[in-house]
Amino acid sequence: MTHRFPLARRLALALLLLSPAASALADDFLPPEQAFRYSLDSDGHQVRIHWDVAPGYYLYLKRMGVASSAEGVTLGEPVYPQGEVHTDEYFGEQVVFRGRFDVTVPITLAPGAARDIPITLKLQGCADAGLCYPPTSWDTTVTVPAAGGGGAPGAAGLDALIAQARTGGFGAGGDEFLDPDVAFRLGAIADGPDRVRLTWEIAPDYYLYRDKLAVRTSSAASVGQLVLPTGEVHSDEYFGEQEVYRGELVATVPVARVGGTAMTVALDVTYQGCADAGLCYPPITKTLNVDLPAGGTMSAAAGGFVSKQDKMAAFIRSGNLLLVIGFFFGAGLLLAFTPCVLPMVPILSGIIAGQGPNVTTRRAFFLSLSYVLGMALTYTLAGIVAAAAGAQVQAVFQKPWIVTVFALLFVVLALSMFGLFTIQMPAAIQTRLADASNRQRAGTFGGVAVMGALSALIVTTCVAPALVATLAVIGQSGNVVRGGLALFSMSLGMGAPLLAVGASAGKLLPKAGPWMDTVKQLFGVLFLLVAAWMLARLVPGPMALLLWAVPALAAAWVCFNAAKRARRGRPWWRTAAAVTGAYGVVLLAGAALGGSDPLAPIPQLAAKHEELLFKRIASIEELEREVAVARDASRPVMLDFYADWCVSCKEMEKYTFTDAAVREALADAVLLQADVTANNERDQALLKHFGIFGPPTIAFYGPDGIERRNYRVVGYMKAAEFAALAREAIAP
């Protein structure tokens, strides 16, 4: 289909747009061919013109017309739908058309007349913002089948294009299949300031797969979840049972951006489809530029809220690079003091203490630097790979057997600290190495770096807005440099307190004597504490209390021995031994009574809190079914992604979800929970469906059944802040 503008019309439009009044606004208005889209088809009796007028634009009834100059062709009077009455400054009171509407024109062909009929469309339209386009005519062509033959009345409007597009190149017969751009015609247009409407016109006997549709952007904006209608179930030889779309597919995608100025968003739209006759096309990605009008951020459309991760993602994409690096270093520094990262402190401190009484400040610092760099490089590389592949690398490393092996490693290190044995290189190897001490140091630095790398994947198990923002930038826009630098800066920020530990260790740790034995044994207790913290996520509550009792009783033993050796401060050591020993006994009693909380071991004495009651869902199908039921009842939905190994998830359960204000805010909501502890195929499919990199993540659906993407919560959030956000997120 082509547009041929008469020269006079093109000059008139050019003069209008170049006029002083319009030149400043030229970038704010769509070209007429984008503002007034159309397609044609015919069933042999009539020609149908399918108009698609962009939001904020309209066509005048009195300025529309259809004509043909072909011999032997007679067009009847066009039949228009009912329009709306509009009064404007150009033509007074007029009937106008907006949005989508069809015009039908009866057609009669003389015997022997050509079937490819030239058609001239006459039109004039305006924009609500104040621009009126000049009258224009567009020349196009429609293929008219024999009456009663070819196309059936009411068929989808692609017959003309299909007949013209059988140019070969796919099937064995050379002309059996359509070019993919004809089989799946894609268009995009702004549907308001914070949303883009995507339209596929799908040829008859062709279809698109739902799960092959994706939208990303490399612009200074972020896109939300693609909102799709329900398709039809189809089984084929390529992908098995799938949900597919035929005829026409209209989808919307929310767009969030910082600020409210007009901008052009480049959308990378990916889709894949097949023909019923047996051809499956490869995945197709097209980049479409969509002009979003001013006044639109996602916050403007959704009550003034933009999630932290979306703000950070936009900052990474478009902010000053030095400011991005500094900001994410600070974000990492804050993360260093969360329960997800704090276990690294005893790990590194124990490694330094294990170097013996002669450790120096310089050596302790470089050991810490090796640990931090190993952690930072691993975090960065794993993040880049995970974001690019859409995988949850950290979740993979939370498999029970991996966590158990790593916890046992800490138990072995703890026993070494207690003096049961010494971990060192075999004597035969040390003998063969000249300058053994230097080589010992080199090997130690490498081993510490490996320990830092493993800690990054196994110990730091929670996601946070800063982490999700960097992964989203890498995954959605492919901007590895900016995303990787932000991720590396954040990792160094997380490691900054560890460098402080290393820099001070040489001065704070005793150099010789029995004190050194006490310090090493205390770090052995810390190693047991880390091991208990890791294994407690994998076992039932009472068993977890038994695990916590081990480091408590070990601490009592260390303090009791220190009291016997101490010349000064003996009462303090005895008090510490009594307190830790008593706590260990209470933990054992709590385990016997069925307790599960190490901070309140005796369940009968623990304060009672009302908890939110979640319904578990395990697949996308279950989620969509529950959301549909809630939508029919006009109820909002909250979906919580949870895992047993996620510390922040347990914080949310213990401190946020038990709060009265939170329970009140969610009183009318349907509460769903996806437990992704196992990280099996269904869990991964759920995470991928939402573009989520791990728990804790919370999504909200309005009463209309549509997710309010900009309200997603990533990481731990305090009760008061969460209650206010929840009330706004689920409001009608």
C-alpha cells in the first residue's frame, strides 16, 4: 500500500508546518500518515476501508471521500458509521470520527475489468492540541475478487495485500508463503503519555505465539509488562501446545520515564509466528520509534509513584556516568549493613584471624582487597550474564546441596579455629617450593578471592532496588557498559566495610600469647554462626533452633576457657559464658517445644501476631486464573515472590506483613504467593514472565486485573511505607 501525495498538497502541508505559528510545534504532532492509518480489503461486493485514528486526532466526515478512475469500475455511496458532533475553530460544528471505524463502499465491476483497482481516499483531519492538516488525497490499490468467489464477507482486511505479496522465497513452490512483514503487519502508536499501543494485523491462516512476544527499550525510559488479551490454544509440531493469536492482536505496554517532557521512545519488539500450511518463521525483532506526548510519566498515570528500581534504571541509562558510579557505590555501602551482606564480615574476619599472630595491617588489607575484588568481579560478571540470559544465577546457587556443602566448609574452618587441626599445604609440596612463605601468601590471596566469589553468590541472597535496576538496564537495553559499571560500583560499596575490617585487623588483633587463641576461637564461633544461618533456611523451624544452639553453646565454651586464662576481666568472660550458655539451653528447649524463631525460642511465650494468609500459586496458568477470578469480583491482587533462602522475605513476613496498618490496607485484596525456593522450571517461568531477578519482589494488580508495574516492591520495606504504597497500588 503506498501513499502518493499530489505536489500541491505536499507543498500546502509543508508551508503549514513551516509557518511561524507551527514550526515550534512541529515536533509535537504526528505526520498525517501516522495520525490517520488505514487498510483496505474487498469481498467482491464492496470495498472496506479500516481507519485507525491516533488518540488526540480526528477526521471530518464532510472532508472524506472515496473515488476510482479505473475503467469499468463503479463505486457507490460510501457508508459511514455514526460519528460525534464536534465544534472547533476551523469549520464550526462538524461530525468527526475518532479511534477505529470502518467505511464501506459498494463496488461494481464491468465484465473484463481489471481486479487491481486504484482507489483515491480524500480526507482532512485535525489534532485536539490545535493543528489542522490541509485537505489531502491518498492513492492506493485494492484487489477485488470475483463476486462470491475469493474473500468471504467479513474476512480480515488483508486480502489485497496478500494477493499482491505472493512473491516467493519461502515454500517449495516459490509462492506458497507470505513475506513475514506482510503476514504480520506491526504498528505502534502512543496511547496516552505513559502507554504505547502495539497492533499486529495477522494474515488469514497465520498466527503469532503469545510467549514469543517481548518488548524492550534502549531509550531513557523503562517499559513494563506487555498487556495481552487471551488467545486461543493451538497445538503444532514446533512448540507443542501454545497460546496463539489470529486476525488482529492489540497489546499495550506501559512506559515509565523521569520527567514529563515529550520524547521519542525506541521500542524493540520481538515476535514469532507460523503459517497453518507448515512454515514457522524465525523470531523477528523490529525497532519502532514512538512519540510520547508531554505530561506523561508513569507516576502521573498512577497516582504519583515511580518505584525505586525504575528511577534508578532511568538514572543509569541517562545520568552522568560519574554520578551513576558514585550513587551506586553509596547504594552498595547501605546494602553492606543489611542481613543479606553482614555474614561476609565474620567470614573475612575469620580468614584474617586464621593467618596467625604475625598478621600485619598491610597483609590484612590486601587479603580483604582480594576478597572484595573476587566478590565484586563475580557479582558483576554473574549479573551481566544473568540479565542477558534472563536467568536467576543466585537462585541456582541456593540449591540445598550447594548451600550444605558451603556450610560444611565453614564448619571445617571453625573446627580449625578451635585447634582440632591445622589447614595448610601438604609438607611435600611446601618443601619443593622455594621461598615457601611468599608462595604461601600468593596462594592465600587467590584462595581468599575465590572465597569472596563464592560468598557473592551464596551468602548475599537478597535482591534490592539498586541490583534490579542494573540488571534491568542490561537485560532490557543491552547497555552492558553502564549497567556493568553500576553493578561493579555497588559491589565495591558493599565491600567497603570489609576493607575497613582488613585495614584495622593488623592493629586490633593481638600479636601473640593466649589472647590470640581466644580470638581465633571466637571467630570459629562466628563461622558456626554463618553455617547455622545458611542451613536454617533449609530445615524445619525446630531443627533450625538446634542449629542456632550450636554456636551459642560453642560461644559459652570459648568464654568459659577465656575466663580461666584471663588475668583481667575474668567476671566479664564468666558473665558472657553464662549468658550464651543459657541462651543455648533455651534454644534447645524451644526446639523441643516446637519453636522456630531464634529471637523468641519458646513459642508459648512469644508475642502473637496476626499473619497475612496467602494462597500459593505455582505457575503462570494458576496466576492468570486467580487474577481473572479477582477481576470478576472487582478485587485487587497482591502477589508475593518468596523463597526459604531469602532473608528479606522472612523480614517482610515477620515485621511488615504482621503490622496492623498493612493488614488493613490489604483487607480487600486477594493475597497470592509464589514460593520459588526450589527454582524449578515452573518457578523460573514465573520469574521470567515478570522479568524478576529474585525474591523478595511484590507485584500489585488493580481491580481491573492489570498489573500496576510501577508499584512493584523489590527488597525489604518497612511496614509504614509499605502500607501507604499498598493503599495507593490497589486503589480503583
